[in-house]
Amino acid sequence: MSRTTTAGPQRRRLVLWRHGRTAWNVQDRAQGQADVPLDPVGRRQARQAAAALAAFAPAFIWSSDLERARHTARELAVLTGLEVRLDRRLREYDVGIRQGTTFAEFRESHPEVYEKFFTEDNYRVPGAELPSEVDERMTAVLRDAVAALGPGSTGVLVGHGAALRSGVLAFFDAPPRLRNMLAGMANCAWTVLEEHPERGWQIVDYNAQTLPGASSALADEMPPHHGSPAGARTR
């Protein structure tokens, strides 16, 4: 789904915005919590996306403290006059020994870990977070953002592809096996959650794009559910 809707009267919204492109996205390297900056395309994506998101008239902007997210958020802050609140809970997965590697490099250097990464649920790569730990922190920050919303207001949360996708599922208490139902979010794309007066929170827009033909490199930090082959996943 990629459709921006107009909220009804007094409906609250959360906009989950992924950072712009980095050099490691282009190289398909797992970024995790490495502080990789935006590349020139990513900076352009952030400026153009910010112009679209400013139309939501956000009440607040919260961002991961990692540079690629922080600099993306700054573009919206300039247009809205808002201060960016940095929140470590919005960081990407800590990927441990995978950080900085492609999947081919990871498989070659740690074949046993690679196999478990793709076949075992809630597996901890050495030095990394558990998926369930990421779910917990993302659920907490999303719930705190909801609590900070006034009637009819919108909050923007700037973060990272894998953590945001996992956070959406955890927020709705959906089982992790449904993760593959959601495509990875493209660089500088956003997802809109809106509160329906009778049905509660809903996904009304997902993976909205900023630029025609923009890179959809995802640097996805998590495997498909139950061992889908590495070649089948989009990063």
C-alpha cells in the first residue's frame, strides 16, 4: 500500500519515516548501529521527503540518534520549526558480528552462525540483540509516542528499515511469522498509522515512496521467517 489519506476529525497519527540512503545501503552491508552518514542521494531524498511530510503539520519529531536518521529528521525540523527529540530506542537492530558485512561475507566468515540466523527463531547472532528485544523497545517507543499525541495530532518517528518493520508488527501484537507479509521499507519511505474511532490503530499507508526510481536498498537486518533462502530476500 502506498497511499496518503486525510485523517478524519480528531484522529491521531504516527508517521514512521526511514532514513535516506547511505553508501552501505548501496553496498548491501549490514549497518546495524554503525554511525554511517547519508550519501548525496540520501540527503536529496531527505529534503524531498521532508517537504511532503511537512504537510502533516507534525506536533513532534522523534528520531534515532544515529547520524543517518538524525540528519534525515533535521530536514523536517527545518521546515516545521520543531526540535528533534533523540531516542535510542528508535535505533536499528544491533547486528553484532554482522555489522559492516554483506551476506556473502557473513556466510563465508561465519557459516554456522549464518545458518542459524536464517533458520532459528529469535536467534542471537554473537554480539547482537535478540529480535524480541528489538520488538520490546520499539513497542515501548511507539506507545510513548501515542501517549504524547493530542487529539487530531501527528507525530513523526524517524528510524531504520528493519526496526521500523518489526516495530509495526509488534505494535499490533502480530506474530513474527507475519514479518514477510510486509515488504522492507525503501530509503526515505514512510508508513502512516492512524487511530480509527471504533477500530483502533490501523495501517493506512505503507512504504510511501519519495522519488520515482529511488533506490529501495533496505540493508535489512533480519532474516526472512523460517529459513527462506538468502537470495529470496530484498535488502
